[in-house]
Amino acid sequence: MSAGGLLLVALGVAIGMVGIVVPMFPGTGLVVLSIGAWALVESTTKAWVVLGIVVGWPPPQPPW
């Protein structure tokens, strides 16, 4: 990914993080979308694992 693309992903993640605190921006969705776009462009195992961690897969198991 080019430096400009990486900067756009970082900006999307930063705005999304602010949006989690300030409800004016779509926080979590923007973070997931930005990292998803990065994973799609990178197409490496590491990128997909990072996206899986961000999305929360696999889901936590119930305590019983």
C-alpha cells in the first residue's frame, strides 16, 4: 500500500476512535471499514488476522 493510502487508513482509524468518544462521527464502523480496506489491499495473512481481531472473531465463548 502506498504512503498516501496508509495515511488515509490511519486518518479513518483516528476519526473513528474520536467517534467512539464523541458521538458526532460513526466510530466503530469507520474503524472496521478502514482496517477492512487496508486488509483487502494488503491481502496478507497478517492483515486478515488483524481484521479478525478488530471485528472480534472468533466470538467469545459463554462462561458455562
